[in-house]
Amino acid sequence: MARSIHLQASSFFFIGVVGFIIDGGILTLLHARLDFSPVSARLVSFPVAVSATWLLNRHFTFAKREDRHIGKEWLLYGLVNTTGALLNLGIYIFLVRTWNQLAAYPIVPLAMAASIAMLFNFTGSRFLVFGNTK
């Protein structure tokens, strides 16, 4: 029996938290310990975190999915998540530059942008990457 959308969304969220921990851990290790620049470290940490969340979502969140070539699936997942990351950044920049009150509390626009990007990533993953898993 397929998982409900609520269970899928919850699983996707928790796997996203794992991805954040992986991303942040590698970013910190490379920057603080191995003297990578923050940008260079992020260019390594982001793809590793996206690959880890793809694998976890493939096996847990969207286990009842349409079969697709694994390389194509990974590439689509990476494209969806990269687009989501750019959407997140764009919304964040728009909010802090448009409303001074939000710029004073950057965690608020960060949460707003991350929520919208997560919804985008979940929808893209559910329908484009892993097929419509009802």
C-alpha cells in the first residue's frame, strides 16, 4: 500500500533535516579544518548532501515509485533541488531587501523562503523525479 502524502511530506522533511546536518557538517569541516573558502566548501557540501537525501528519499519517502534509470533520477533530483535552492535564495534576498523589518530578523525570511523551497522540492521530487507516488 502506498504511503499517504502526509507521511511522504513528513519523511521528506526529516530527510531534509538529515541533509542539512550533512551539508553543514561537511561545510564546517572543509572550512574550519581544511581551510576551504566558504564558497568552495559549499560547492562540495551541497552536492554530497543532495546525493544523500536523494538516496534516502528514494528508499524511504518514495519507495513505491515508477522505475526510472538511476542516473536520470539522480540528475533530475539534483536539478529540482538546485532550482529549489536558487528559489530559496531569491525569495530570501527579495524579502530582506523589500521589508526592512524582515532584514532586522533574518531568521524570519529564511524560514519563509525555506518553507516555500521545501514545498517546491517536495512537489518536484514527488511528480518529476520519483513519479506520481499515490
